[in-house]
Amino acid sequence: MYQAEKRSFRVHGRSTTIKLERPFWQALEEISWDQSRSLVALITDLSDGYRIDNGNPNDRPNLAPIIHDSHWV
């Protein structure tokens, strides 16, 4: 069983903490590296994509389930 790890970020100026298992963090780090972007930029894009897809640009989604369900990871 993988142990969860918390990391804190600022997404659009708001503090957020995401708790994910280490393999998810590793996958996100690899994706951001491959795309020559920061991890924060990748997470911001995931958040923005979710808000656009759900038609609510002001929504503050819980990002952990979005990352778990993402086709990127």
C-alpha cells in the first residue's frame, strides 16, 4: 500500500493542498518534466479543465479525485 503525501500550491492565487499517493506525484512530475512546465502549471491546467468541462468557472474543485480520474496520469 502506498502512503499518501500532501503538497501545497497556489492555484489562481488561492492556496490548495492536494493529498495523493506517491506514484501519482511521480507521474505528475514526469508529465510536467516532459512538457517543460512546472508542476503548479500542470495542476492549474487540470483545475481549469475541470471547471470548463463542468460549466462553472468559479468552482473550486477537489483536485485529488480529478487527478485520479485524469487521462493524463
